[in-house]
Amino acid sequence: MLTYLTRKRGQTLTSKLEEQIKAEQQYWRHVMGRIITVICTPAERGLPFRGDNEQFGSPNNGNYLGLLELVAKCDPFLLAHINRYGSGNFGSGNPSYLSKTICEEIIQLMEKKVK
């Protein structure tokens, strides 16, 4: 029945999947754009990135997570992403791009680009 309805509208199952893939790619591009912007701020000023822990809402979570929290106050997209993925389960196999590992990888990639 679903196949019949999608074909009747001129859409195929493949085109629906392609739309989903494009939406997912766009979502993660928006996440990465915001994260790279946040990483650039302490990097330009020579500030440390990490604090004593990696918990959102903690006063000791460092400049990286602290700046993500600050930007999220004005950015509903980033706030929704942090609420969805930033529950403290860093490294649990779910990509969130919020962990220290990803932060360090992005810094290394930026360093290679500058050199």
C-alpha cells in the first residue's frame, strides 16, 4: 500500500531515502559548523579546552563544554542537540561530536590546515 501511494505521487522509495540521507547530512553539517566555531574561540586565545570532568551543567567542565553551553543558550538547534546527545554518555558508540576525542581530532585537522 505504501509503495502504491508513493508511486502514485511520483515518488519512489529511493527518492524518500535520498531525502532522509540529505537531511541527516545537513543536520550533522550544522552540528560540525557550530562545534568548529566553538573550538576556534579558545584556540585563538590559547585557553585550555578541558576541565575536571565532561558533564554538561558542571562548573568544572572546561572552556570547550562551557562555550558549547553558552552558545546553546542562544541557539535552539545546538540546545536540542546537546539535550539529545550530551547526556554524559561520551564514547558510548553514539556519534554526538561533543566528546573530547572529536574536539582533539578537529584541533589536529585545523593545525594541519594552518601549517
